[in-house]
Amino acid sequence: MGVGVSAWALARAVSLRGQIGVVSGAGLDLILTRRLQLGDPGGHLRRALAAFPDQDISRRIIDRYFIAGGKAPDQPFAGKPVVGQKLGRRVQELLVAANFTEVFLAKEGHDGVVGINYLHKAQAPLLASLYGAMLAGVGVVIVGAGIPVEVPENLDRLARCEPVEMKLHVQGAAKGQTHMATFDPKDLLGENAPSPKRPLFFPIVSSYTLANLMIKKSKGSVDGLVIEGASAGGHNAPPRGRGELSEKGEPVYGPRDVIDLEAIKSLGLPFWLAGSYGNPQKLQEALAGGAAGIQVGTLFAMCEESGLSEKLKHDIIEICQSGDPRVFTDPVASPTGFPFKVFPIPGTLSDPEVYAQRNRQCDLGYLREAYEQPNGTVGWRCSAEEPEIYAKRGGDVEDTVGRKCICNSLLANIGLAQIRDDGSEELPLVTCGDDVSTILDVVGPKGESYTASDVIDYLLGDA
């Protein structure tokens, strides 16, 4: 769905219906600071921060970012520290408190299961984010876009309030050189830092080979699997093979990319299927094939409770009702190098002319890649930044062609677009799965909106 689309309100609505409601864990520190600057409508964030274990941290965050009544519409959002290899005190406080806040609100007032989903590609903020979500009682941690073999053991250690570490993937690192990301709960919250309950862990995988690797290499327990096909929205696993493109310029997936569900079943873990499974027939097919259920994103992304802006929801529903929904699997849009599904909407960065007019810059940094500098330390670069800057940092300028600032555009998707010096706003870039037209089964040919409960009723039917 993207940053902040599956926010606490949507996850709570799904969980209240007896399903696993999952919040997106991407960029929650940034979302917290920007929503506070908008005046915290409804007071939800401040209510959650009032329940955070360390009230000194809560007060510092509110004092620094909260604006009563909200900032002026033409005023830029104040910045926050960019997350890097070494997390300063302010960064740690924001990461832990923001993840706590999102899960707390999703769980508030009920005992349903709430999960959180992270991108393994965004390594630097992950450890502190996990602890924050665990402090709020998150029930399931889901991690995709990578091979998160170190996460299960770190969940075990965080549950014991022990220091954790994770090897960073650093481009060009000298042989034998290891760079680590670290986090110690007691450094942040003191010797009496809480020891939260360990959540279940579900990695997102796209093959039996990767699923088997996760189970064998992880030192902690893998409790279930999310099996995601190439038609799912957001980031997709690259095709296996030579990386050929179709006539439309999309990655070509072949027989090697077909998931062997019988082999998956032999692993003995519960699994959920994702990628064009968001309809009653596919749900029944998944259950009949041994799955515990399905993961649904696109249908929920356009419902009333999702964080997507109302205008974008309306535009997407209208385009589907007009009979012309086209999803493009862009092989180069994301700085991560993973294919990224884009839903073309006029006036967004999916329009080549609009994209060409954007001043390229990387000021949020969640999808930067780490690289080893000549002095042996870690530097950071992003292929969506200015090509000259990327090249100065040792990157191949050809890798910048077609790259889009996913970080800023996904914030724009949820009404948190940054205002630039010239008064312009960052523009959206919408992602969804190939089966986006399925929303018509819920909203109808002339409807304007639908709820999360409508989606669940549609999927379960008479079940």
C-alpha cells in the first residue's frame, strides 16, 4: 500500500472484525512529526504518547513538533534527523515512540491481533522500530523486501530487553569489513526499560528456496510465512533469470518465478498468500491449498479508513469505473532496485512530464543505500537524488535514470507533502496491485466509497 496507507485506523478496523490488522511501519517517525505539526487532529497522537513508558520523551517530542491548530498551509514541515548507521538520541526517541504510538492506537479498546509490516531494505531504523512496536504489544511482525534472517533472534533479545545488532548491507565494503546497526533499549529507557512480549514473526518471501533459507538460517523462530507473488502492489521481488523487459518495459516473470505451494506446505508453517488473492474465489482457493489465509492490500487501500488522500481514492475509483485501470511494474522507479508497481494518475509522478519537472533531492533518506567510503566509514547515497551528487558519492550515474523519490511521493499520497522553497508541493506516486479493478466488486459501478468492513464482508461472503 505504501507509507501510512495502512495506518492505525485501518488496522484497528480490520482487527475489530477478527482479522489481523496490519499497520505499515515505514517512516512512522516522520509521520508522527508531520501530523503533530498539523495540530494532531482528534488528539490521537498525544493520547498515545501519554501512554508511552517514558513521559520525558513524550514531552520532548510534543514540545518540539506539536503546533496547536496546525501549521499554515504554505509553511513547510519542520525537518527531523535523518536515520543513519549510528542512531542519535533524538532519532531513537522518535523511532521508538512513533512505532509505539501507531500500534497503541491500532490496539486501543479491543483485544484483536495487530501486526506491523517493515521493509528490510530500510535497515537503519529497524531495530529501534521493532522495540517501539513491541512496547505497545504488537502481535505479529512482518518483514519483506530482503532476507531478514537476523530479525527473529533480535525479537527474542528485545523481549529480554537486551542489546541488538544487525549487519548492514554496505556497497563496496572491503573484504572482511563488517558494519553494524545497533540498539540498546536500556540506553534509551534506562535500567528499568520494559521487557515486552515477543511477537510472532512472518517474513515475506517469494519462493520455497527463500522460505527454507529463512527457517534454516534464522536463530530465532519463524512462526509463519507470507508468500507474495509478482502481482502484489508496492515493491516486488525481481524476476529470476536474465532480467528481460517486455515490450511495455516491465520485468518479465517466467516459470522460475512460480511459487511451489506444495513445497511451501512441506515446511510445516502456517502461510498466507499475497498478490491478486483479494477476492472470495481466490481466498477459497488459498484455503483449499493449505494456506491459513490471504494478505490483502489493494482493496483496503481505497477504503474509507485508509490513510490515502480522499482525492486519490476518488481518482482511483473513478479510473476503475471508467474501465481503464492500468498498473505498470516499473523496473527502475524505486531506489531500492526492486521493481515497484505504479498506478498511472494524471498530475502525479507517474506522468513523465511531471516527473521531469521535479527538482531531484534526497532529504528523507529511508531508501538510501549504504556504501563504504575511502576512509572505511559508511556513507549514504540515493539513486533518486541529483545524478551529479550520486556520482560524487561513488554511484554509477546510469543508475539514476528513471529513479523516483519514493519517500517524498508516498508522504504526498497521505496528505503530508513537503512544501518546497518555491511554494510547490511534492507530488504523489500511487502504488497498488495488478488486481486493482477488484475494488469495483465492493464499491460498485457508480459508488463513491466503501469501508474496511465492506471489504471483509465481500471476501468472506457467507463464510
